[in-house]
Amino acid sequence: MKTNLNVPQSQTVQAFYLFFIVHTIQIGAGLMGVPRILFLDAQADAWISVAIAGVYLHFIAWIMIKILRGYENADILGIQTDLFGKFVGKTLGIFYLLYIFLILLSVIKNYIEVVQVFIFPEIPIWLMSLFLLSLMVYSVTGGFRVVVGTSFLFFLLTIWLVLTISKPITYMDWGHFTPILQTSWTDILKGAQRTAYTVLGMEILFFVYPYIKNKKNIALPVHLGLAMTTFLVMLVTVVSIGYFSPDHLRETVWATLSLFKIISFPVIERFDFIAVALWMMVVLPNIVLLCWMLVHSLKRLFHLKEKHSIFGVSVLLFIGALLVEYRMDIDLLTEWTARVGFWLVFVYPIFLFLYMKLVHRWRRRRRA
């Protein structure tokens, strides 16, 4: 496996699009239920957990950019092979593959469950899975630029949903936030860790870097994308804590979507139905980008053709969606994905960065 990739100019995009890539892959299934998850640990101080997690996101992004700039045009798969050798590097690459598959399956299953609960209780799992996977295959087969275009387009089509939160804000009880710091710092830090599943996806930077034209300008759009993600997680967390009573929030699995229930218009009585349907456009970039990461990794590790990889991944996802059927199974899948993702995305890059510095320094001394 070559460390640096030779990517044709026709498949590259400007660094500007990293804002949409990073942000849209993070915001999706996790945002639907993150307020309750944070509240269970950090209580009314959950907003502090979000702030801590947001700062740490920027730190990890800085580490990732430093790692990538240590090479000319490499992705994480090539970097690991260069630093650890062919066997260990390929093994770590396979571990990445399994992780990406798990998070992709968990996103699909969480959204299907939401559709069944809010709109169509009797809709078959196979039908929703087939629908989402068809859209995924259609987008990914178009190439990297189509995948990026999907993120850009759906961001513009759905960002207006943020404005609908204005009505629940008018019903907030700010007394729910006092006294501040009533929760121990241990629980607040646990809450920050629990945001992991919601903000997973920023590791895509390790995969798309070779496809960026002006690599010197990647830092600003990446950090802006992470800031936008932190803002939305903070917004739905604060509004949910202020709007719901503590007991109600503990029992509300999808607090973010439940906020839409009080919104109505003269021609639309149940806006939450519309919001859940529109949420597919929020989740779809997650699915498309994660699938592209899988296809890219399979091509790099095993030299598989992209079309074969896409259809193979789709079949495995379809089977997985049918096997993971009950709520308990979905919770277990999500929990394990969050645990693996925490160590792989938020801890491993620090170790990789330090190890890269040692290896590069040792190589320079050998040359000297």
C-alpha cells in the first residue's frame, strides 16, 4: 500500500467544503437523543459537559491536522502502514473498517426506529432499510464529488429547522438550570464523554485529506464545522433541559424530536411528523459519507473495485438491519459503537501523533 495517494484533479474539492463534510457527518442520529443521555449523568449542568466536549473536539482536530501535515498526500491507512509496518498497519485499517460499519449500521437502525415510533409503527424494517440503502448506493456510485455535493445540498435544505426551536424556547423555565454546578465534576466529565456518539464522524478528515486541493487552508473550515456542531448540540441540550421537567426528560428518548410536537401551523397540525420525515435529509449525509469511507478503505486495503464494495457493503448492512431488531439490541449497538469510537477518535490520534513525531525524528537522525 502506497503511503501517499495520487488523486486526479477531477476528484478533488476545495477545502471550503470540509465545513459541510465534517458538520453533516456529525449531526444526525446522535442529535435526536443527546439531551437525555447527557442529563442522566450531568443533570442541569449538561451544558457544561457540551462546552468541555466542544473544546476537546477542536483539540483533536488540531492533532489530526498535525498528523496529516506530516505527509504529502496520505490518509490514515497509509500513515498507519508507514509508521507501524504493513501487517500492523493493515490490521489497524481493518479495525477502522469494522468501526465504520458499526456506526453506519447504528445510524440506519436509529433512524428506522424513530420513523416507526413517530410516523409508521407498522412499516417493515426491510422496506425502510432498502429505501435508505438505495439512496446511499445511488450517491456513492457517483464518486467523491457527488458525496460532497450531498452534504452541501442537504445542509442547505435542513439548516432552517434550527429556527423552529424558537417556540420551545419561549416555554423554557430557566430555574431548571439553578443552582449552577450542583453536579460533581466527575459526572460532568462523564457527560462530556457521553457526547462521543453524537459527535463521531470527524475522523473522516483522515480519509478525505488526499482529496482536498488547497490543503494549507483546511484548518478554518474544519474548526468552523466543529463549532457549528457544538452550537447545535448545546442548543438542543439547553432548550430540552429548560423545556422538559427533570423527570420528563429522563423518560424522553428522543428529546430533540419531541420539541417539534408543540410546533404547529395553520395548514400543518403535527409538525413533528414533518420534522421526522425531513430528518432523513439530516441522516442521509451521515450514511453516504460513512459508506464512502468504507468503500475507500476496502479499495486501499484489499484493492476491491468500488462498485463491488458498494453492493457488498449494502448487502451486509441490509442483513444487519434485519438482525438488529429490538430496542435493546439497538441500544447495545449504539453503546458499543460509542465506546469504540471514543477510544479510536478521541484518544488514539494523540498516541498516533506522539508516535509519528518519534518515528520521524528517528528517521531524520538515521539519514544524518
